[in-house]
Amino acid sequence: MRLLISVAIAWLFLSSCERVIQLEMPEKKEYVVVHGHIEPDSFAYVSLSRNSPYFAPVDLQTVAGLLINGALVTVEADGLIDTMRADFNFQHWTLFNYRGTKIKGEAGKTYRLRIQTSEVDLEASTTIPMVLPLDSLWHRTRADFVREAGQFQPTARDSQLVNLYFRYADPLQKGNYVRAFTKRQGELQWSSDFNSIYSDDLVNGQSVDFILRRGKEAYLFADSSSFSEFGYFEKGDTISVKWCAIDRPHYLFWLTLNSATGGSGNPFSTPTVVSTNIRARKGRGLGIWGGYGSVVYQYIP
């Protein structure tokens, strides 16, 4: 009886100490969000949208309503100006609503982007670096790792799941940056892993081996039936790898975006400011205009 009374008194004491905290969220600042890229032998693609409040709903209708149409979007290179036309093209898991028609990408060249609406005047510049090829691709099964651990016997499924490896020989010249994409038979979109970008800051001039995981977007949206199989390919897959050289501003954008995304929802993580190469003459803009010097490989484990 005394225990019940004590518990009741403690509950009344604690409940009386509750304090309702009202959080005042800052007003949203209006930005134009840019996601644009250009590759060798391909026209430029640009996605223009507005930013949205943090707690706004995220669904197809809402996202489509954020797209900005009717902007004057131009790409300039070698004195030629390409006025991009309205277009809807889905690639790299992004809905691009502008496409070039005159200028195709070429390695070693610089491309200047300008975006004009009644609210903003934005500009950015990027280069398409010369691609540095991979040395080799190979694979190992999950069964190989289970045997090496020596604690369990591999299953039949372990023998079917494979990690894809690549070897890259970095040149002596420092300042090389890469982004990698993958897809396998039947997949239309190139996907990237959580760790899809690489720099030679720590491996300059060395030959290095890395695991190239299956792209997260294709896995999450297509066949995420087992978390334990995340990132693996399967024996017999026809795996395509797009290995892309990028410049430093392009690399810093994806590096900081990955860091900000990885810490999302963690109140103890350090806030990350996502890097951008978008400059504003008028209004506000953020995002990336990036060139890819790309080469595609195929591998069947």
C-alpha cells in the first residue's frame, strides 16, 4: 500500500513539472534550387524548382508543384549560346525540366549556365574533366567473407551475392575527383551509393582498391526485400559502371550533401552547410551545375 502511495505521489510531482515548449520556426527564405549536368556527347539537362518548408508534405503532387517553368535558361561555351527548351526527362533519379539542343559536352571544356526569371538571375560555371580510367574490376561473394570469418558456414544465398571491386591508379598530379554510378540489366536509371564520390586527397599517386556498392536508389525503390542484402549484386548480373571525373566544386557539393543527409534527424550531429557553385546576381539560388567526364564499363560476375 505504501508503495502504491509513493508511486502516485511521484507521478503527481513529475507530471506537475512538465513544461510545454513552443518552438518558433524561422520563416522560409525563397531559393531557386538548381540541379544541372552536362556530359560528353550529350546535351545539358537542368532541373529548376523552389525550396519548401522543412515540415511540408513530400509527395509527387507537391514536388511537381515546386518545379519552375518559363525561365530563360542558357548554356554558353566557345562563344555559342544554347537556349534550353522546356522538357521533362527523368534520369539519375531527378526530374529535369530543361534540356539543351545545340551544345553537347566535350571533355576539357568549360560551360557557363545562366538562369533568369522575374525573381532571380543566377549563374554558374563547370568543367568536364578528362576521365581517368579504371585499372580493373572483379568480385567476391559474400560466402568468401563468411569463410574467412570462420564462425559460420556460408549459405547457398551467400554464394549468389557478390561485392564488386575496382582498382584505380591515381596519377601524380593532385586534384582528381570522381563520382561513380551503377545499374544492372533491366534498370533504366543510373544509381549512386551513399559513398559514390572519391578524391585523391589521401591516395595521390597511389593504386587503390575499393568496393563499389550497388546504387542505393535502384535498390530502395525496386527490391528492398532484405536489408542484409543491401548494396550487393548477384551472380550472373550484367553490371554497368559509369565512372565520372568531376571538378572540385562539383565534388564538394556531393560531399557536403551526403554529410547533411547522413546526419538528418540527429540532434547531436554538427549542422552541415551544403556547398554550391550557384552565384546569384539577383535573388537566391543553391544547388549544383556540374560536368561529368564519363566512361562506361560492363562486368558480369
